[in-house]
Amino acid sequence: MQVGLFANKIGMTQIFGDAGALLPVTVLKPQLCRISQIKSVAIDGYNAVQLAYGECDFLTLNKSKRGHLKKAGGFGSKFFGEFCVSQPDDFALGQIITVDIFKVGQKVRIMGKGIGKGFAGNQKRHHFSRGPMTHGSKNHRLPGSIGAGSTPGRVYPGKKMSGQLGNQTVTIKSLEILYIGLEDNILVVKGSVPGKRNALLKIQPQKH
């Protein structure tokens, strides 16, 4: 288990691979990530490091966050997240984590909140097929029957119906890192990642 990073999604583009194939890629830019807490089995029950992401004025934080960050060096940050690690003793409070923890060709898993699409119908939300469009049919995009008659006389929980679409946490696994920019502090991964532009993402190394 290794530490990861938090990053913002810059956008998508395309590059040519070594074999000349055109590859869709996503550009990610981590902001300043510093270790704000180190957890161990003896004290917390598990091994992990907490990262403080981004920068802000220390005095704008509430008293509890100021007290928490004061132990790590007194820097300002408003977002925190954890990564499970095997050896918490290898890290120090206030240590800065950058993109050099990854390698080109490494597989990672990226977690983020998907794009919210509001209230959606059955076909868009659950990929249902539509009704016939001809021969006098009046059922084109209607949901149809949702119950089972007088017995049980109710709709079963979990029925696939219209409702909120998107705006949920999505994890995409086995994304390959194609480029690491140490000077610009950027990552380029093959394929798409969850969320809109500037969305906050959690990047974790993948074991397999």
C-alpha cells in the first residue's frame, strides 16, 4: 500500500503513442499535498497518512483545523483525505508529496464525483429500450407497469425508475500513466476520468 495524490482535472486531449496510435488522454494537475497526520495500528487501529490538499490562509480556518494543522507545521489547508500505507514510519509531518511518487507505465485507480445530470427518465438513467413508434402505439418513453398487481400491492424497493442521475462517487481502475511532468507538476493518464473540468480527484497506485 502506497501513498497517492489529490489532483484537479485539467481536461482531455489526444497524443500519439510509440506505435503511431492516437490515444485519448486526461491531464491532471495536483496542487500542494502535505502530510497533516500519520496514523498507526497502535493508536488508530490502522496504518494511514492524511494529506492536506491545497493552500489557504491559516487564520481563516476554524479553531479545530488550526489546532490540527499546527502539529504538522502550521500551514493552511481546507481539504483532507487519507491513504492507507504499509509503513507509516517512512513519512513525516509536513512532508510534501509530489508526482515523482509515480512512474510512467504504472497503473492507478482514480476516484471522483461524476457529472451530475439532474432528474432523468428510465431510458437515459437505466438504458431501457423505448416502445414502438408506429402502429398506433402510445407508449414511447413511458415506464410501463411498476407493480405486480393486488399482491403484493406495493412497489418493491430498488425498482429502476426515474430519478437523480450522476453526481455520485465513481472509481475507474487500471488507468495507465503515460507522462509525468516534474517541472509543471502534471500527470497524463490514458483514457477518461470522472467529473467535470477542475473536478477534485483521488489518485491511488494500483497493486495489479
